[in-house]
Amino acid sequence: MKLILNIAAFVTIIIFVSITLVSVHKISQSQSIQPPQITQECTTNSNGPCHNSTTSVDTPFIPDQQLDDQQRFLAAIANKIPTIPEIDTFEYTLLRAYGTVFINQALGINLPQKVILDNESETQSFQKTITIALVDGTQECYLQKTAAIALNKAKSLENIPLKSGYAGDCLRNFATNLRFWNKYANSETLTLVKTGKETKILGLVAPPGTSQHLWGLAIDLQVSTSAQRQALNENGWFQTVVSDLPHWTYLGWSENDLPKFGLQQKIIQGIKYWVTPI
Ligand SMILES: [Zn+2]
């Protein structure tokens, strides 16, 4: 009887030790399993380039050069405007007329996320996001700082006066844009532009809320020599609005780079414009 009890006790101890060993092994096994690594979202898309916030700031986006002009332009601006306007809308007309700036990727430059700023308050909200600087030799002519520095370099090479000499040549507020519009056009003109029946006016004055001057990326200048044009072009400034002779736009690229974004060269009455391909 004692022998049976001893055997039973022995078996119990063996079972207990076995269970304990298995449990310890399981715990150590579970501790050794690492949780899955959290991978960056953009690395899961192996088909295209990775556009996280770090790379988009530091590395310029150059569209696939196999695409046609229009596709390259739309690919470039898709990085800047979350919603591309639909064809034949008022916004699309304005994107065609003034949208070259959306290829700008110069450091420090801020762009609005839409083509039209609806009112003064929306204009002010955008202008609060930009850093501005004074154009050399002026009292109150401001541009986005990177654009002003580039313009000042051109002005150090050649004498390039403002068109009127007043602040209205430079960064404007919504009210000034509206005042200029009302000087040359009215609400009937706006209706015609909105319905696609009038476009020439866009080369004379921008509809309310749509001027490149609201964005601090345009300036009206007195330019008459090829040396002045060359100094401006070499510093990222180009004529982009057909028929608006004094109007210069800061694109922030060298001239050779502009076709990479689908921009097209148009020579009209001896003046070279870089325009959108849409
Ligand atoms: Zn202008």
C-alpha cells in the first residue's frame, strides 16, 4: 500500500513538474514573439514614388516625362491642389489662365489649396501662412520672401522698375483685386467669364479672388530690354499671362525645367509667355 502511495506521489510530482515546464516554455515563447512592425503607409505602395511629408518638402516632384504635357501639368499640380477643378468650370478657366504658379516648389513658397479665394477673410487666412519680404528700392512692395529674394537678385543685375511704383504692383489684398476688377469689368463680365464666353479680360485684370498678386507670387514691372528679361528669367521669373505685359510670375524654376511640368512656350507679338497646357 505504501509503495502504491509512493508511486502515486512520484507520478503526481512528475505531472506537476511537466505542466510547470510546459507553462514556462509557453510564457518565454510568447515573450519572444515581437509585435508586427508598424510600416510607413507609403512603403506599401510599391508601384509609385513615396510622397510622405518629408520627401515632398525636400525632394522636388518631377512628373513622369513619358506623360504628355497636360498629364505632366496635372500630375504636378495634384501635389498642390487637393481637388483638380472639372473641365469647363470657372475654376478650370482660371487654372488655365493663372495656374502656372502651381508648379512652384521653391523652398519657403506657400500656395493656396484652391484657385479662387472667396473673400477678404479667406485671403487673409492664406496670407497669414506666407512669409513676405520687401522688394529692394521700394517702400511697401511685398512678395513672398523667396520670390522677393529672387527678384532682388535680378534687380541687382539690371535696373527693373515697378510698373506704377505703388504697392498695388505687388502683394495685394482682396479689396485691391476687386477694385482693379471693377475698374475694367463688372458683374456682367464675370458672368460671361463664368460661362466660358469671355476669356480675353483675364489678360487685362483678374476676377475677384483669383489674382496671382493675392498669393505674393506676381509683380507688375517696366521691362523693355532683353537684358532685363534675361535677368528675370535666370532668377525664376517669367511672363505667364498672355497679353498682360507688365505682369511677371515667380515660378522658381530655370527655364529649361518648365517643359518638364508641361508648360508651353507661346510667342505673341514678340513676347515669350510660358502658359499652362490645359
Ligand atoms: Zn499683375
